[in-house]
Amino acid sequence: MSGITVCLREVSKSYGSLAAVKGVSLELREGERVALVGHNGAGKSTLIKMMLGLIGASAGTVSVLGKDPSRRAAVETRSKVGYLPEHVALQPSMTGEELMAFYARLKHQPVSANQEILKRTGIAYAAHRRIATYSKGMRQRLALAQALIGNPRVLLLDEPTTGLDPALRQTFYTIVQELSVNGATVLLSSHALTELETQTDRVVVMNQGRKVADGTLAELRQQAQQPVRIKVTVDSDQVTFFPRIAGAGLEWRRVSERTFELCCRENEKITALKQVAGTSLPVSDIEIIDPTLDDIYAHFLYREAAE
Amino acid sequence: MRAAAIIAGKEIRDGLRNRWVIATTLLMTALALTLTLLGSAPAGTVGASPLEATVVGLSSLTIFLVPLIALLISYDAISGEFERGTMALLLSYPVSRSAVVAGKFLGATAILAVATVAGYGAGGAALALGTEAAEPEAWGAFVVMILSSIGLGMVFIALGYVASASVRDPRTAGGIAIGIWLLFALIYDMALLGLLAADQGKVMTSEVLNVLLIANPTDVYRLLNFTGFSELSQFAGMAGLAKQVYFSTPVLAAVLAAWIVIPLAWAAFLFSRREV
């Protein structure tokens, strides 16, 4: 069990006849940054709320830091869990400082440590002001600050980067990086894979309550088998020779006067490039278009829909 | 219950900030002073001391006002936090749900207690300054009135939490709270009087009546304040009733306590089952 912080086994959750989560098994380890990706309503928030013990599972077992979070006995383990809700709601009549002091006391943490956290999330300058006067970005910074109280070992961030400005996103990923280096498990949910960029070690894709993919980005790329496109531009006087010389077994299409395009599998990419390089044709440009994160994401969603 | 104390502290601070504390204190002070000053004038003609008249007047007022204030403080406490989304975050902290209810209850009680003690205390002080020394027994009644008023407030705070924990929408909870107030402060007693008049003592024996009276917390409060002292009950309009009431003050206090504990436990139970 060492190293595993969050463990879900065959977890389901239904609301009446509506099944929000269906038989999801998932293990998260220390120091891992995991992206939980899916459409709105795919079951991401439900999954996170079950990890927090806010709702109980209809079937299966949930374990966070070795305890079932929906049990009374798990109340104290929550002091090692940080949570950033999807819809950030903070008491508007309080100042940032007061809010942080309140939450720090609940987590048995010294209030004096808050100043450091507020600095880290870049909201210290407004800490004495009422939250009602904050902009959306400032609220998000404060909400992140409360999640960081007490150096959590598990951080659950529900759509943290939706609608953030680039500066804040940068701060955000820097902090996530630091935390995971220190051994914390960070779970970030998002409705678009592209938002998370390369900031995660592992990606879990959810669709209609099911886990449809789980692995590193490279693994998912491999599984998805989305075509790679290679575009080659050659000098005009050599155009007619290109398909014959570079074409051994590969279907180059002429897309414009001097440009040829090849759609191939991931594992054919190198072969194709070697052939082009081996031709000694005067190639003026080679462009390789890997499938985008959205292409990969779409692959897993449509595969599920097709079944 | 460290967490409950932290939450109670926050509730009190919220109450100070949104002017609940100051508003209720001023309202109760104003009413207490008005009743004290006006109420002491006609007292001489019926032979009651001004303090006794004030206790009767303030008690009658409390039956309507304190439950209303208590319900206004409490109906939003749980459903409102769910609706605003602050409850999910609070419950992700190392706090048990019973500690949340206990903390909120302690905070709301403190707000109400401050308003009651300050408001009615001001009335009592005005009386002590303005008139000749009253009977010690009358001062006892005054203290009982303040304590039982806080108790009555706690009953309705707990009932407000039941309303708040049982529905999703705070507006619905507000509607239920108004219903609770109308039922216990007005309708129940009117229906009881109607029954007594129609029945002519056939089914409604004094035993049945006693049970029916303690089934309404505002009547428990009435019995505590109007019949516990012989002089008071004579001009409180409840004298006839008092002869047939067997309950002693400690028993009535225990009944009022049960009216606090049972709804509060019920609210905590409803809250514990609720999904965020």
C-alpha cells in the first residue's frame, strides 16, 4: 500500500435512476499529478466529492490516506486533504485574512503560517480587504490558498484552471509542481485536455460516468493511434519526381503546387521521414503535425460512444 | 468540540458584521423599555407591582417576538450555505457534521442571549432605578423570564435548523419557518381554546389539557412565567389554568430543554444524511 494515497475500487454512484459514476477503479500515488478529464456531467465532480466524503458511494470502496472518507473516523484525515471546489464560494463579508484564519484553525494549523501561503498564491496584498471587493481571479487565488493550508498530502482541485488568466495559471502550475515534488498527490479535473497542457504525469479520461482511459500522455497517444500528418514542401522543378522517389509504400497526396502530405500511423512516422531524408531531393520544408490533445481526447470519447 | 467552538465564533462574528446582533439587541431594548415605562403606569390601579406587570408584559411579547427572531436567524443556516456553495468547502475540512450544527447553534444562541439579556436587562434596570424596591420574589420571576426567553429562543433556533436541513431551497426553509411560527405562536392556542369551548370539559380533562399544553413550547414558556408565581398568575389571564396545572418549575424547564434537544438532534440527523 505504500505510496498509494487515493484508492477507488469499482465505485459507483447513482442519484435515483441517474448513474453519475459507474464502476470506476483508480489508484493515485504520492507525488503524482493526475488530470481528470471529461465533459461536464462525466462524473468528475462526483468522483472528487466521494474522495472528500461529501457524498457516499452507492457501491464499491473509497479510501483516502487509508480511511473511508465518508466515515466519521475519517474526519481527522481531512486535515491532510486540500480541496478547491468547482464553484468557488467564499463568505463575502470576511476579509481574506479572516477567512484563512478560520480555515487554518479548523485544520489545526497555526494562523501565522497563512501569510506565507497568501504570498505564494499572490493575494497577500489584498488579504486585509473584504472578499466582496475581490475580482474573480483574486477569489480563485484565495480559494487556492485555503486549499494549501497545512501542506496537504492529497490535493483535489475541481476545474481549477477554467477561466483563469495566463499569469494565474502559471502561478497555479508552479505551485502544483512544488507540491508534487514534495510528495503530494494532486488531482486536477478539467473539461478540456488542452487546458492541462503538459503539466500532469497522468491522464484519466471520464465519459458518462465511466473511466475510458488512464495513462501517461504518451501512452494515451499510443493507444489512440491517431494519424500523424507530415507535410513536405519541395522546390518547384523537382515536384513531379517526389511521389516516385519518396513514395515506397506510402500514400503521399499532393495538396498544393509544391506540397505533399502523408497521413500515417505513429510508428510509420520515422520510416517516412527517413525516406524523405534519403531522397536527396531539394526539400525546402518538413512539417510534422502530431495529433493534438483534443484529437486524442475526442478519440476516447467517440470510441466510448460507438460501443 | 474544538471545531464547534471555532464555527460558533465565526457565527457570532458574522452576526456582528451583518448587524443581526445590534438590530435584535436594539429591538428588544426598545420594546422592553417601552413596556417598562408604559406598563408601570396602570399597574398601581390593579394593585400589582410595576415589576410584576413588566414581567407579564414582556413575557407576552416574548412569545411572539423571540421565536420569530430565532427562526429568522436559523432558517438559512444550513440550506443557505448549501445553496451558496460554502457548505461543500466547510465539510471538506476536518469537521464532523454534528460539530457544524452544534457550532452554529451555539453561535446563534449567543447572539440571541446577548440581545435578550441586554434588552430585558435594560428594562429591569430602568425599573430598578425608577421605583421603590420590589419584592425579591418578583426579581426571581424576572430572572426566570430572561432565562426562559433564551430557552424559548433556543427551541426555535433548533426548529429553524430542522426546517433548514430538511429542504434544499432556503426560501422553502423560510416558508416552513413562518409556518412553524404561526403554528406555535398563534394557531395552536386558538385551536386549543376553541376545543376547550366546544368540548365543555367532556374529553378535555385537565390531564389531557396538560399534555396538550406542553406539546407547544410557547405554552411551556407561558406556564413557566405566568403560573410559577401566585401573584403573577392572577392578572395574567391564565389564573384559571394555573390551578389545574401540576407541573413544577424544574419539570417545565426540563420540558423546554427537551424541546431544544430533540429538534436539534433531528436537525443534526437530517443534515448528516444530506448529500452535498
